[in-house]
Amino acid sequence: MEAKPTDITNEIPEIKFTKLFINGEFVDSVSGKTFETIDPRTGEVITRVAEGDKEDVDLAVKAAREAFDHGKWPRMSGYERGRIMMKFADLIEENVEEIAILDTINAGKILAHGKMLDIPFAAKNLRYYAGAADKIHGKTLKLSQEMQGYTLLEPIGVVGHIIPWNFPSAMFFHKCAPALAAGCTMIVKPAEQTPLSALYYAHLSKLAGIPDGVLNVVNGFGPTTGAAICSHMDIDKVSFTGSTEVGRVVMQAAATSNLKVVSLELGGKSPLIIFDDADLEKAVDLALLGVLYNKARLNNKLGEICVAGSRVYVQEGIYDAFVKKAAEKAKAWVVGDPFHPNTQQGPQVDKKQFNKILSYIDQGIREGATLLTGGKQVGEKGFYIEPTIFTDVKEDMQIVKDEIFGPVMALMKFKTVEEAIQKANNTRYGLAAGIITNNLNLANTVSRSIRAGVIWINCYFAFDFDCAFGGYKMSGFGKDLGMEALEKYLQTKSVVTPIYNSPW
Ligand code: ADP
């Protein structure tokens, strides 16, 4: 009989790397403590990994500091750093299957996503910045008749990267690739839910030839390992992706320690605006893809998603038809084992996230929204949730205001362009937005009025390593991706000198 997506295969491969990676070696934590890492498909333990704490962060920072202050990496030519990064990218591609399996069992990611999107994107991202490593240029400055100067762009120093669970592979390289190209050294703290691929990347970094101490990985929890990074006196910059609440804590810790530079990529509650003239079928597909988060697979098109279009505004002329079609498609959505080729949506990452989503759904019902479809757990094992759509939603409901980080869409109607803009901007966040219409003039005009860091017109989740990504408002500051991300790991030094006897 053919396997169904809900028949979970419990096959777990051998997990090769479970320790901390400090100064080029896999080591136990100083305390000897370990913690469980869980398979969200079943809720069962995959393995235990070393649990880092302040002492381990101290050791990793010591190694990174030494590698920065006295080591080869920041001192070698950009070309040479780029060459090693290219090798790193090759090794990732050679091991794509094994790494994708790690993200599937650890983060619940659809296997095909990992193989075709996340991990190839990680390798491409490395190559993009590898190509930029020897093109880091300062300026020459004429200044005056008596003085001239130039600027040097120098690596910012030792960087702490704190990353979330939603894209364990892509996030690792959103942070590490530009930092490596800049010549920084670093400590990565993967999310406690998803340490496995990060440790694999640590192993590959060594094989690629990245010198010891340049790239360290310390697994652990936010309030311990994460907090130790944010308040460390010898870390020059923290690059954080996670919730707005924790982003605030990160910034406070930076301010009260050594005023390290901070960049924050935080939560979102992104609007998707669908105008009357949109192709209904396509609009519904994009809207579903938008909200079914990074677990979704749409037909054979794969969507890489971290900025759920969870507030969907549909113009009144197509609203009723849209609701009907969205309900039909959401009900037919295949939720199940992310290894299964037919699966369109895998499990949520852990029990905490799963419970949080279900409690938001309850709250939506209590606040008076209509549950059009979904709302419940799928099966009895693991952390699977039905694609959920609410209608009769009001702007002040919690399900419209808060980031839910799950497959929950709030569907609302609008009449005029002005109303759509006002509603889209009615949020403390500003990560992303989507616009669906065949009127490109309208789309471009509305794009200018939406306060968000990225606007997708007639597409969603169209990420590219050359396209800066990062929020407005309480979605943070400091971009990932693009040349903007490289800049955030560099600092400018001005060198000024007198010039004598110039007639000019
Ligand atoms: P999410 O809701 O996506 O889990 P979090 O903001 O809680 O987002 O977590 C994102 C990352 O921040 C994780 O690696 C987590 O361990 C880390 N983190 C959580 N709390 C803190 C903290 N107090 N200081 C530093 N890092 C933290």
C-alpha cells in the first residue's frame, strides 16, 4: 500500500556532530551538560547535544578574539578568503542530502525544500559573498589644498550570531557568509530547537580550510548562551534574528555591556493586499503559500517563507469568491511527514510553538472571528496543525496584531486603495508586504506607501542573495543579504595626511 503523508517514517540517520565547536574542535561543554533535540514529526528525542553556557561562550570568544587579533583570516587577501568560502560552498552542495535530512528531522522542514531551496541557497549565498570579499573598497578623499585622506573598510571584529529555528540552514549563512567575507571571526548560537545542521556546517568549515577559531558554534538556550553572547565585553557586534521581545533584551544587554553594535531582524505581521483585478486562482495560491509559513509546498513550486503574509486584505469585488476558493484549497492541503513527496505542510517546530498557535486560534474564536477552515491538530502524534483561515476579523483582534508564526490567516475585506494602505500599515511591524494586481502602476504606487522592508508584487517570498532583507519599525534594523549585509560587518576608518605644495 502506498505510504500516506501521515504515516511517519521513524528512520533517523546517524547524527555525527553533537558537541560544541570551539577553536576548530568538537568539544564537550565545560559543565558536561547536554540537552535533548526533538523530532517535531513525532515529539521524540533524536539525540542529545552539548549544552553551552557562559563558560563555553567565554572559551569561544577567546578563540575568536585570538583569531581576529592575531590570526590569518582578517589579514589574508579578500581573494584568498573568497577562495576558501567557495570551497565551503562546494562541500555544502556535495553533502546536500545529508544536511537536508538533518533540517527535516530537526526543524520539520519539507525534505524537498531543504534539497532544492534552503541548502542550495546557503551555498549560493556563500559564493555571492565570496565573490565580494576582494571588492571591499574605501574611498580617496581630496579634503582640501593642504590635506588628503582615504578610508579603509575594516572587519568589525568578533561577531555573535544568534539565529532562530525557522530556517536553520539559510539563517546560518545569512549571518556567517557576509561576516566571513568581511574578515570577521564569529560565534554562532543556533536555536535550541535546531542545532544539528549548524554543527554539520562547523565540520564543513574546517574541511574547507577556514582557520581554527574563526567560526565557532555554541549550542544552548537563549537566557544562558544567548545572553552571555549579548553581554560579552569582547564581542564587537551581535547579529540577531528572532522575536521582537528578545530583540529588545539583546539591545539592552549590548547597551549595558560594551555598547557592541547590534542588528536585529525581528518579527512581522505582513499584509498581503489583493485587488479586484487579480487572477483569483493565483491570488489564492499565493495567499495560502504566504501564510502556510516555511512548511508549505505548493504544487511543484516550492516556497521559501519566513515572512508570513498573515493579514490578507481582499478587495470587495472578489472577496466572496476568494473566501470560497481559499476554503476549498486549504481543506485539500496535505499536512504530514515532511519526508513524503506529496506533503505540502510539515509539523511546527516544537510543542511550545504548537501550543502557542493553538491558543491563538482559541483566542480568535473567543474574540468573535469566524473559523472558515482548520483550527485543529492533525493526527495525534507530533506537532501538525491544520491550515487555518479566519474571516469576520476586526483590526483590533489579537490574531491580527500579534505574530503567530504558524499556519493561521486572517482574511479581511477592503473597498478603496487608501483603505488598503491604511490597514496594511496599521501594525507595529514592517518586515514585508505583498501586492497582487495586474495594474503595475497601482502596485508601484502602493509599494511606496507601505512601511515595510520588502514588497513583493505578484509574488511572495521571492528571496535573492542580492536583495537586502530586513524590517522597518519594530521588525528591526540592519539588513541581511545583499551588499547591505556585508556593510554591517565592516567599519570605516578614515586616514588623513597633510599634502605639501599642491597648487590644487
Ligand atoms: P522564536 O520565537 O523564533 O523562538 P526567540 O526570539 O525566542 O524566537 O529566539 C530566537 C533566538 O534567540 C534563539 O536562538 C534563542 O535561543 C535566542 N534567545 C532567546 N532568548 C534570548 C536572550 N535572552 N538573549 C539572547 N538570545 C536569546
